[in-house]
Amino acid sequence: MQYRKLSEIEKSKIENKIGYLTTAIKNNQRSLEWRNSTEFKELQGIDEAVAKLLKEKAKGLYPEDDLKQDIFYNENYLQVFLDESKRIKQKLH
């Protein structure tokens, strides 16, 4: 599918079209395997929990200002995600 999106100039740079295809298939397979893995599902669960927590907190702090809610969410997401991941790892051990 990505090949179709390439410009004619970029398509002409690909010398080994079969190699390009097999690499694309392998990458797609790895992506599918990752999405079906337990690690991905655990991380996805953490992501949903963090998103819910931060959105509730942001609405409490800035009930009328959507922009400030988004800024609060973006500024705090990574730290809360890491804290939640550590907490879950400690809980499992």
C-alpha cells in the first residue's frame, strides 16, 4: 500500500521491488505480532488508565478551558505513564 503512495521519482529509486515487498511484509508481520503480544496489551491498559486519570484531573483543574486541559494532559502524560508502569512492575514482583 505504501508503494502506491510513493512518487514516480521515489519508485524509480527502488531497484529491487521484490526485496522492497518482502521487507514490507516482514515489517507488517512484526507489527502484527507486537500488537498481539501480552506486553503491548499491558502497555495499552496502562495508557488507557493514565489517559483517564489525567483527563479527570485536567477537568477538575480547568473545568471551562479545553486548551489548558490539553496542555496539562500533554505536559504530565509521560511522567504519569512512567510512574504507573513502575507501580505495576513493583506490584508484580
